[in-house]
Amino acid sequence: MVIYVSLSFVLSCPVVSQNLVTDNVSVVEGDMAIISCRVKNNDDSVIQLLNPNRQTIYFRDMRPLKDARFQLVNFSDNELRVSLSNVSLSDEGRYVCQLYTDPPQEAYADITVLIPPGNPIIEARDEVLSEGNETEMTCTAMSSKPAATIKWMKGDKELPGKPKVELTYDKMYTVTSRLTFTVSKEDDGVPVVCIVDHPAVKDFQAQKYLEVQYKPEVKIVVEFPQGLTREGENLELTCQAKGKPQPQRVNWVKVDDDVPSHAVITGSDLYIENLNKSYNGTYRCVASNSVGESYDDYILYVYDTAPSTEPAAHDSRAGEGAPRTVDHAVIGGVVAVVVFAMLCLLIILGRYFARHKGTYFTHEAKGADDAADADTAIINAEGGHTNSDEKKEYYI
């Protein structure tokens, strides 16, 4: 028993040292496959290549098999490399690299033939959609090997689909992906793309553009006046309505009241002359199409006639604010400033006159501080007793 193990080890050493290796190959149907049998530390053993039926394709550099699609690419002591052109599905299988040693050594190369799917087919349940409705699309990739994968894109956003894989009688795969989603008006004209991914092809796709109908979008535009609406002025409004299909009817109404009898309505335009405050209220433009109805409101507030010196109003849309009280506030502020200035002036004048009067009395008594007695003080004072006598004599 011990001797048997020893002999087995000795016989297996050369086999391990040969290191025969090869690679699996995937090739698209109709393309070329390369099969390589490689040996390390070859001791002049013969290399040959066999097909899945174990028929010899190449023995060293000779081709016993009469199939011209097989061609020798390289032959040396360490490699046998063979090409197979115009590969078909029947060529798929396990090829054998064989090295004549004792015992013989083999390595296997599996050739997998890839068959790309046909052009993807995209179908939609609804050709024309209405906003808010749910729709369904399918995308089919037929007769591929292996099975393809499908993903969906709506614009730049990926959507999840539900795939179904079927194996056909000819061992091909058909994949169908189903997509369900709800549309909005923003989806109108957006492409929905079915992208098929397969080892034989990349970014194989089909697309379909969405057609979504939606109810009108309505906006009232003030054509005149550009500022506040005053008594006696004219008012002109235009109703802009856009939808799919384009609205065919545009109506003007006044909420909770009748439109003034002399108002002129021409298509989408409303015109009222000589405004007065009795026309105040909410004017509504209503537009409709086969999908639905929408409206926009304009609140009219007629202001008193503007004074001739009043600056132009800033607001281009009447009815968006209450009458302004800025004029009264400004007048009150100006009056307060004037009164304050006058009080300051009176205080300054009072202080000035008080100082002037004190200077006069001091001037009369100038020099009195240096006198020895009262009589001398009177004599020394400027304009003193002497001058007083002169004035008295002058008047007598």
C-alpha cells in the first residue's frame, strides 16, 4: 500500500508540471472566435485541439478536419492557437486542448455564441392622453441569447418596468417589459425610451413621444391703464388662454353680479369706458376645452380722480391694494417739522435778547467797581454825573 502511493506520486509529477491552460470564449454570431491552448515547461509533448464531438481539429500544425473556417494562427512548443470564422450557433460547445503526456492532459474552452435581439418594439396602449390619466407601454426584445435586459427612461428620469422572459422553441429568449405611469401636462412632447442591454449590443433602443392633452392655463393681462384705475378712466383687459387642444371658448363674467351693460366684450378682450366705483368687483375670464375648464380673476377697485399734481401710480394692476394714505402722513410730518423749527427759533431769539439787555446795564455801571464810595462811583462811571448835568442844562 505504501509502495503504491509512492509510485502514484512519481507518475503524477510530470503531469502537474505541464500546466496546460486555455480560456473560455464568448463571440457574437457571425464573428470570429480564437481558441488558444498554452503549455508551460513542455517536454516536446504533442498538442492537439478537439471539437465538442472530440474530432481532431488540429494535430500540432496539421488540420485533419476539413472545415476551412478553422485556421492556424500560431504554433510553437508552448502554444497552439486556432481561429474559427463566421461562428454560428451550431459551433457552441466545449472544445478540448489535449497534451500527449502519460497520462494525457486536457483543458477545456467553452465557446458561447451570443445572438443579439432584433430591433426593440415599443407599443403604447393610448396614442393620445389626458393629464392625470394612467397609461401603459410595452417594449419587446425578441430572439436573443442570452436574455436581454430592458430599462425605461422618460426624459432624463428612469422609470421601473416589469420584465417577463420567455424561452422559445429554438432556445432563444424573448423579453417583454411593461411600464405603467401617470401623465401630466409637462409630459406633452417628452420621449419615452426603451433601452435594451445585451452582451452583443449596447444602447439598443426605441422611443415614443407622448401626446398629452390638458385643460387651459388662463391669465388676465391689463392692457390699460398701466397704473391705478381712476374714476372717469377706461379699462381694457385681455384674457390669455393656452391649452391642448387650444380653447375655443373664452367667456367674461362678473362674480356675484352682472357685467356692466355698456362693457364691450370682443373675443378675449373686455373694455369698459368711464369707470366709476359702481363697477368695483371681481371680473373672471373662463376658458374651456375638451379636457376641462379654468379661469383667472381680476379685482377692480376704482379710485378717486387723481389731483393734477399727484405723481403717476406705480401699480399696473388695479384692485391689488387699498387706497393709499401716504399723502396725509407726509403733510403731518411736514407740519411737525415746521412747528419744531419755529420753537427752536423762538428759544434762540429769547436767549439773544436776554444777553443783549444784560450787557447794557453792565455798560452803565462800568468803572463803579474801582470807586472808594458811592459818590465817586457815580462820578467815575461812563456817562456819569457830569454828563448828566450837561444833559440837564442842554434840555433847559
